[in-house]
Amino acid sequence: MSTATSADGTPIAFHVTGEGRTVVIVNGALSTAADASPIAEGLAAAGFRAVTWDRRARGGSGDRPGSTPDDEVADLAAVIDAVGGADATLGHSSGAILALYAASQGVATGALFLSEPPILFDDEGYGDELAGRLQALVDDGHPEEAVATFQIDAVGLPREMVEAGRENGMLAALAPLGQSTVYDTALTLRAKRPTADLLSVDPPVTVLRGEQTFPFLIGSSDRLARETPGADLVVVPESVMHRPDPAATARVIADRL
């Protein structure tokens, strides 16, 4: 692991795998750099230099109270600068929103590959109050409850499934990521009803989704590709239920770079 320093001084941990053109991976909610290792290995096997990193308040990275989506944009910019630039950025789930938002703010992301971005078109889904509720739970010493609330109210998981996760220890394992749920909520809300800036970024955009995934993600992925001039939509049969297949994803990126 190496460390980049974001604009506000927050240390951001990253890891480089393989050699070749550089692809920076941006994780989704409730995940760390380690969770992106299979995709990094798939990219390395395809001849790329893959960069995984811990978004703030996760894994080996630091945090600053009151962080905003713009701070996360600065984090991505710091990682890209630390590795000498990016030929492409692969964002998955909320990480796809972060990659797109960063590009709209002028970050040199290279070509954008956006995997199943959960964009809340038409004011659907949760509102601004959710981030406040999550932050209150974290501040009161209940990060596990923040994770549970995020899974139910933001992700849309059935309460029974979340409670099963409590019983088998999954919620407890995710509790260290409680603060990050606040940031993911704020980031997703920032992309609600995407602005012209988000829908007209300079880098080429490829939207990826599985053939079998959640209906909401099919709708948001297809609509983003449709409303972004020049964007391509690629349906990846090997990617199932919001889990991008490493080899197939690397193949899509190789074909377009």
C-alpha cells in the first residue's frame, strides 16, 4: 500500500497491481480496496496497471468530519496524480457516480467506465434527511445501525435480509464503514436529477451493467447511457446481481482502450 494526500490533508491509501495502461478503480458502498482485488487482478491479467484505493473513512485511508462529495473528488484526483495519471477510471455502483462527478469537475479520469451507477433520476428514492439520520447514528456510537439503516433505506434491501446479516455477524463486520454510508448518501444525492455537466463530460463514457441485476440498476444504467451524448451501453452477461465479472469487465475496457 502507498498513500496519497488529498487536498484537505486526508491520507488516502492505494495499491497498484500489474503493468501497462493505468485503470483506477473506484469502489461502491460498504467496500474497501481489498474488495476490488479480483477486478484489479483481472485487469492486470489483461495487461493493465490497476489501481485500487480506500475511499475516505474506509480501510487504510483517513477521514475528516463533515467531508463532502467534493472532498471525495479531491481524493480521486490525489490518487490519479500519485500514480502518474489515468488512462481510464472504472467506477462501480456509487463509485461510478463519484467517477462521473469527478470528471464533470475537471479531474483527469481518462475514459470513464461506469458500472451500474445507482443514479436517482426524477427525484425518486430517499431525500436529504437520510444523511443526517446516518450521521446521528454514527455520532451516537451506533455505526452498525447506520449500516443497517443505509442498507434498508438507501440500498433497498429487505429488512429480513438485513436482520439476518445482524445474526450472522455481517453487520458487525461492516460497522467500521458506518461513517462512509453518510458520504455515499451525500454523493448519490448530489447526482440526483443529473445536471447538464454530469451528462456532458469530456472523456468517453461506457456504461456497463449485467444482464441479471436489480431492475432499478437496469433502469438507471440504461437511462444514463441514453441521456449522455456519445455514451455506449454494454450489457455484460457474466456480471450477475451487481457483481462485475473481472475478466469480462477487463475485456470491455481492453476493447475500448
